[in-house]
Amino acid sequence: MAPNVTYTVQVEAVNERETSEEGAVTQRTALPGTARVTVDNVAQNSFLVSWLPVPGASSYRVNASLYERLVFTIQTTAHEVLVNSLASGTVYNVTVQSINHISIGSPTTIQQFTGLDVPSNLRVLSLGSDNMVISWLPVNGAAYYSISYSKDVLDTCCMTNLTIYENRVLLSELLPNQLYVVQITASNQFSTSRRAMLRQVTALPQPPNLRVVNGSLTQNSVFLSWDELPDVRTYIISELNDTRRRSFNTSRHTIKLQSLYPRRTYRIQVIGYSIHHISGDPSIVEFTTLIEPPENLRVETANNNNQVNVKWNPVVGATLYLVTCNPSEGVIGTGELLQRNVILSGLQFRVLYNVSVAAMVGTKSGMKSYVS
């Protein structure tokens, strides 16, 4: 039978002797299914459903369901309806049926994906001078993400493009202390979200050529120096091996560290802090302070007029003592010694001699004590 057509059905009872009077019933068939159901204006939480008018229909019922659970229903006389209050990035079954006072037409069902949300909560998890790791909240329904980034401005000819399948990305081979513009979109086979954008300046590079200034190392102090970086607001100097982790700030590219302990190895980190309030990559230098100088260095007269007895208190940990004399011509007894006293001979009358003694650990000598 054809849909939406009135039929009359006649029925007679018959046997071998007679035929009954006719009985008749009139019935109109149901409406046909709705034709050309289409979807437009797809957004993250809504879409517009439209269809062709069905002859004989007085209204239409539109249902949207998710996993057989009805989430939207409406009855309308129009030929389109906005299905809203939906979840983003989700497939819905949409059913349209025509209705009149006699019947409800057969359903026409389509599947429709709502639009994807814009990636949100973009964060820089780690930042270096040549790389950064960016994360964002997962987008419901996204199959992959497209990443585009460029330096300074949105210059499409200079953009780098990536496709990834998780909600974080490592951007590498960047330039230090540069502004990068990063764009992220979520996509699946049906749609692509609007762009999320992040602007981030990379960190400063390591302070180059971090070093101990020649001749500055003592038993309790040292001068450190490094080559200057551009666009530095301040340098942060940290003592890594101290449990209290002492830190110092300076705007110069040199610093004197004091109140150090003798014969201790120190690891010092220097980081540049840029005018963009971003910490840079660290440089680290390691050094060992010198052994302390002998105390109570003194000179006592000896039995011979051209001799003196030089004495000092022992230094804990010293393996040798280095004794020098100025002037040294003709003086006997200087050099590296095991004992903590020495007789210097060969001295001249009416000559002022300056004697120094330094403790040694292995082949490395510490600070000197002087006596005249």
C-alpha cells in the first residue's frame, strides 16, 4: 500500500449455499518516513536539524539519544529544529517522525557528531632555552591534535606543524629568549575545533664560561665570573651541596662567595633571570676550597748566627708543608717538608727575610702564613 492513502476494505462471508452481506472498513495508511534529514550549524553543544515537508503531516517529533538514552525531544510544526544542551564531541542518534491525527510516520534516523571544544587550560610544564613542553585538558571526542608554532608572529610561511595523539607536546630546536606563538586545534573525522593559542618566551641559555677567577680561591672565599647574557634582569647563584641551599642575587656577571669552609668541595649553580621573569638554563661550576694556613708561625733564634728556627702549629689533614724564603739566595732548608718546623741556614747579617709556610694536601698547597 502507499503511505498516507485512504483504503476501503470489503469483506463477505461465503459458503456453498449463500453469500453474506458485505462488511466494509475504511482506513488511511500511516505517513511516510521523513525525507532528506540534514544537519547544519554544528556547534559544541547544538546543531540544526531540517527535513522536507511530509504531505499530510500536521507536526513532527524530533528525538536525540545517546546510547539509547533520550536526551532531547520536541514536537514542532516547523521543518527544522535546533537540538541543544548536548555534550561536545559526542555522537548522537537523531530521529525525525511525521505526525497527524491518524498516525505517526516511520522514523528516519541519522547520526551526528557535535563540535569539538577548544583545547583549554594550556600550560607550560617545562621550559628550556631550546625547548618547551605544553599540555592541555583532553578534548572529548578528539582523535588527534594539530600543533602549529612560529617565532614572534603568526607567519604561516615560517610555521612548524605537528600532529600528535595525546594532550601534550614537546617543541624542540627553539631559539633562546624568543617569543613563540603556539596554536592547537582538536580534530576527528567529522570536525576540527577552533584554535587555542599560547604565547611563550623561551628561557635564557646557560651563563657561558662560568669559572673560578684565577688566583681568587682561598680557604674561605672565591670569586666567580661568567660571560654576560643579553636581556638579563638578575643572576641567581645557588649553593647546591648545602642542605640549606643558600642563594644570592646579583645584576653583575661576577660575585665573591665568602664564609666558605676550608677543604670543602662546592657546587655552585648560576641561572639568568630574564626581563620576561623567566628562569634560564643553569651553569654549574665545582671547586674545592684550599686548606687553611698554618697558625702561630714564628721564628726563634738558633745556635748559629746565620740560622733561625721556624715553627708553626700543625694543620689537620696536611700531608706536607711548603716553606719559602725571600730573598732565597744562599738560604738552605726551604722546600716541601714533612715536619712542622725547619732550621733555615745560610742567612746573611743585616738582611730582612720574609718566610712563608703553606700546608699541602697531596700536590696542592693552601694559603700561606708569613713571618719576617
